[in-house]
Amino acid sequence: MIKFVKRPEPSKAWTIATPILAVILTMILGGILFALMGKDPFAAIRTIFWDPLFNDQFAAYSRPQLLVKAAPLILIAIGLSLGFKAGIWNIGAEGQYIMGALAGAAVGLAFYPTDAWWIFPLMVIAGGIGGFLWAMIPAILKTRFNTNEILVSLMLVYIAEQLLASAALSWLRNPEGNGFPGSRNLSQIPAMSNPELIAGTGTHWGVVAAFAAVVAAYVLINKHMLGFQIRLTGESPRAARFAGVKDKLLVLFCLGVAGALSGLAGLFEVTGPAGQISIDFGAGYGFTAIIVAFLGRLHPVGILLAGLLLALTFIGGELAQFMLGLPSASIQVFQGMLLMTLLGMDIFVNYRLMIVKKEAV
């Protein structure tokens, strides 16, 4: 009979192989899904993964968009990965992303129509602080009252969404917008915009921040004592306590960093690609970043690659909706499949599949 046998230690080979196999399996399952919807599965997979990069008809637009879409995913996922490594489960990055955008936009619009170089840096600081303070709510409740950070951070997402709607409809609404919801277009105000730094590449300050976060996280995890404490706490909380790790401070640090990076992602998005505070500003980046973090194995370089891959599914998914008439929900299901297949294949990291005789069992 077939039996799963626990490995003495996690398999390094399977740790590397499972994300790749998960992507392949997701393509197969996604193809079956698209076929059941009456679409050509090969055309759908090609449109999502190949055409945005290599089809001359679309590549000129799609390639720069790859960095634009990947930057917030990478920024948020880097912050989440620190907590996940330590066993601290922040599921509310979407709310922290929204609050960072609100805080940064509010600070910038408070100085309108002043045009000064220091306004944008001030907005960046406000965006980081906005996300940080929102993440401190579940952090303080956990360290003070031992609440569940999963539930608290998730519920705060819905509060942030209501604050976003309130801002778009009232206190940040454009007074010259003829009554339509939404703030002024920040991307058209020089002092408050996050423009493309290198023409034709999609590179803006958010992309720079994402790459800087990858480098900083790599150094922290692999070269710093705090990174060792994060890894030790995640692998053996009891051993970490014996080693003198202050678990409450670690909760505050991990949630605070995740909140600040999510807030920065929101600020760079609202001042650049999105352009304004609107009711539908929350694009689900905070939830998709969870997939990015796990697909990247909570490793900074892996997260960088996973962020680019998920960004590709966003761009390819939009292209498939336009070219093949696929509903947007099917693309979201496709992205969800990626996480589920990865989690399912993770069993082979810690277990091996063996055929044993009944007598031995």
C-alpha cells in the first residue's frame, strides 16, 4: 500500500522543485478550466504567459507594465515574509496598503496647490507611517491581550475599505470633479507624482523601493542576528525563548515592517499607476502578495521572481479577457489555483511517498 513517510529533515531539492511544479500543474488545471468554459486552453495559456512578453503586437505595452504590477506585490510580500518566517500571520496587508495610500495622499493634498520638491518625500514618509500604524493595531492587541493577529488584521481590511470609500466620497473628493467620487489626480500634479524614471521601462520609485527591500531583507535574514531570531522563532518557538528572543518585540517588529512596506506600496501606487484615491483603489495586491510570499518560499530572491510571475498573470489575464473574452473571475481562480497547488505539493518537502507491504504496515 501507498504511505507518506516523514523525512528526517525537509528536502532541499523538493523545496526548489515544488514552486516550478506548482506553476506547471496550475497551467494544466487552468487549461482544463478554460476548456470547460468553452475556450481554447492552449490559446488561453499562451495569451497569459507568452504574448505579454514575446508577442510584438502587445510586448511594447506589456513589458513596462510588468515592473509596474510587480513592484507593489514584491514590496508587500517582502514585509509579509518576515512575519511568516517567525510564525506571525499578517493577513491584513490589503488594509495597510489602503491606509498608506490614504495617509500619503491626504498629506500631499493638504499642501495643494503648493509645488515644492519636499512634498513627495513627505508623502512617502506619511504612507509608510500610515501602513505601520494600521499594522500596530493587531500587533499591540496580540502582545497585550494575546488576540489572534489573523482575525484582527483581516477584519481591519474591511474597516480600511470603508475609510477609503469615505475619503473618495467626502473628505478627499476633488472639489472640481463635478461631484464624481475620487480625489484629484495626483499623477498630474508634479509635486505629488511618481513618474516613470526611465522612459519605456515602467521603472518608478516604487520599483526602486521594491528592489531595495529585496536586498535589505536578504541581508537581514542571512547576515543579521535579528534575521536568525526570526528564523529560530518560526522553526522552534520554545528554543527561541530559551535563547532569549523577546517574542513580543519580534511581533511588533515583523508586523510593523510589513505594515510600513504595504503602506509604501499603496503610496507609490496612488501617486503613480492608479493616480488617485477612488472607491475601487484596493486592487487586491495585499492578498495576492500572500501567494507571492509562499511561491517565493519566503526568500527575498524567490519573492522577486514570484512577484514578476504573478504580475505576468495580471497582465496576461487582462489580455486574455480582451482577446478571448475570459471573465475576470476566471483569472482570479487561476491565481488561487497557483497557491493551492503549491500548498498541496508542499507535502513532498516533508514527506516521501513510499510503497510498503501490508505486513510491514
